[in-house]
Amino acid sequence: MPMSVKAADEHLALLASFVASYKNYIQGKISNPATFYEDYGQIDPDDLE
């Protein structure tokens, strides 16, 4: 079944956004928010004073 040009453009735009997001994640520009909570739990409250 042939794909329309509009559908192909939408698929390529979606793929480009996935690739850009993955590239930013690999470069460290995007981090996992769950790690922040784990990291904050390891801070001694006396060190914050």
C-alpha cells in the first residue's frame, strides 16, 4: 500500500525528533529526573547548613 507524501513527511518529522532527543540524551543535555531524587536523598542535612 503506497504512502502519501504528507504521511511520509510526518513520519520523517517524528523520526527526526526521536533522533534529536536521543542525541541530546547521549550528550548529557537531557537527564533522567528520577536520578535527582535519589541523589538528593544521599545529601547529609548537616552539609547544607
